[in-house]
Amino acid sequence: MYEAKPYSFDLHEDMVKLLRHEFDVEKVVSKFAEAISAKKKGEIEGIGKQIFEQYGRDWMKRVHQLGDEYPDRTYEVLLAAADHTNYLFFPHVPQRFIEIAYLSTQDIRTLPILESYARCFSYRMVDCLTFKTLKGKCGDEAANLMPCRHACLTACETLLQDLNIDATVNMEASMIKDGYCQFALRRA
């Protein structure tokens, strides 16, 4: 008698715990707060860019590594389908890693996906823990510079580069102007 192998369609708990610990938002915001203490407003933007770009790059590289080390059944089927059709890789594989990144570091249960088709993948971050932590630790003036955007943009750019996908990353909305951040990855 054939017995089916049980499949997991959920993100591996160990992977999520590792990412939450290694890329704790509190840590990067504290590093930023310490770096900007007693700095002039004009210096804050550059410091934020440097700190959050490095965080975004390291964050996504680790997400990519762990996402491959802890595959779920959905990812296995997605890779097989992408390999078979030569069509589904973008946007679905980048989407998986981006979802892992945010679900592991933000206090959210789902990442709102706006578009996911062959030319574009876009998503929205409505309740951003990073932005809230920035406001709490650094105040409105520093948070309103949105240094955290550099983490999100760099994370997406790093992923596209690592997956060898020719696409652009744009920030289409921000917490300051729109009450949420929105990012789009578009095939070139």
C-alpha cells in the first residue's frame, strides 16, 4: 500500500525564528539612533542610507539562503513548474523570498500583494514595525526622512541581482505621504 509523504506548506518555524532574531528591527533602529545622536539634520540622511542599505542587503541574502535551506512544498512545486514552463520564475520566486523577509521581521500575518504577473510584482506595507520603531526611538523628524526605505529597496535589488532577474525596483508610495509604503518590481 502506498503511503503519501506528508508535505508542509507553511514556512519553517526555525527559519522564521532565525530571521526574526538576526534581523530584529529593534537592533537596526537602535544602531541608527546611536549613529545619529548629536548629528546635524543634513548628516542623518546619509547615515540612514548607509545603515539601512547594509541591513537590507544582509537581510535578503540571509532570507535567500534560509529560504533555499528550508523549502516548503509550495516552493518545491513552484520551482518545478518554473523549470518546466520556463515562465513562472518571475514574479513567483522573488515573491516567496520577499514574503519570507517581511513575515519574519514584521508583526504581520500576510503581506498585501497588489500585482503578481509576468511583468510586475508589487506589494504594500501598511503597518510597518520598522517605521513605528523609528518614530518611537528617533522621533518624527528622523523617521519622516524614511531611512528605512533603503532597507526595503536594497533588499529587493539584492534579491533580483542574486536571482539574475533583469528588473527595476521602485517605491511607489511612502508612509509619510500615503500612510503606507508600496514597492514594485518590474521586468525590464
